[in-house]
Amino acid sequence: MYAAVAAYLGRTEAFSMLKLVSEADLKNIYGNTSDGFHVGSAGGLWMALLYGVLGISWNKGLKLNPKLPEGLRRLRMTIWLGGKKYIIDVKKSSPVDKSYA
């Protein structure tokens, strides 16, 4: 949750927090990946990306207020919300590029 808040606030440490959370299993930073997947870390990363980095909200439609942290140039993901498929592509060079399928 610290990563989500840091990204939402535009703090410089947001990217390093997101990276640390993503590496919990990918790089086995805790040395216990063989015991199982870190579901809490994965869920926290997902929430940090959705709410902190993308600034996603739902009020009669999908709303985005993206804040890509320093070190993250692009974020692209597909989500299903309200029975609709949304392909979201946010780049540092442009405000928001949304595609709907």
C-alpha cells in the first residue's frame, strides 16, 4: 500500500517501491519463493498499479488520472470492468491513450 500511496502522490520513491514488490517472487528476494507465491505482494502491486499509478476510478464510466513514477516510461494493461474490456496504454510522452475493445 505504501507504493500505491507514493505513486498517487507522485513521490520519487514510488518506482523503487513498485520494483521491490514486483521482485518478491521474480527474484526471490526473501529466499522463500519455493514455499509458495507471495499473494499479498502480488495483490498490493496490482492495487498500486491500478489506484496509485493509473489513478483508476469508476463513476458512470472508467476514469484515469495517471501518474507514472520516475523510472516507469509506460504502463499497458487490459482489464475487465463492468462487463467491458478496457485496454489501457499510458505513456510518459502523452497524457492518456485509451483503447476500448
